[in-house]
Amino acid sequence: MTWERQAAKGEPVPDGLPLEERLAYLALRNLHKAFRAGAVTKEEATEEKTEIFSTCHQIREARVAWGMIADRHAVMWKKIEGPASEFFKTKDPAKAEEALLILYGLEG
């Protein structure tokens, strides 16, 4: 990470970092502080640093995946909006069926 040296020096969290990187920054900053204070060994610090970056990566992947899911849902609801509105206006069962097919990913 480009901010790793800043965290090691104990500097404040830079503006604009995504959530997972802000969390990793804080954890890494505290890890360096603990190492300098002698609370953790170099081996322990190395293991924790690996865990911090691994967790950061997992959080990033989850955030991206949830964003993709949200985008897909937004598209689906936009497709459903027309047929659902038409159904409520006209009570045409074909419009209800069209909306349901879109909802279940079978059409649209």
C-alpha cells in the first residue's frame, strides 16, 4: 500500500482512503507503535501485518461484490417498474406475469 510508511511513522490517516484501507492504516499504525514499545516481536509483527493486509483484501473484495449485487438489483427493479405500474393501473395479469419473470431472472 502506498500509505504504509505514513502509518509506520504514526501520521494521521490520509484523506480519501476507502474504508478497508482506513481500517488497515489504523491497525498498521498501532502495530508499529506496539513494535516500537516492545509489546510485539518482529515475528509477531510480521504475522499481524500479513493478517492486516489479507483482511483488507477480503473486505475490498466483499465491498466490490456487494456493489455489483446492488447494481444488478437496481437494474432489475428499473425493469420491473414499467410492468408493475401497468399491472396496478390495468390489472392485466400479463403485466404481473412479466414483472414476475423479470424478478426471477427468466425474462427482461
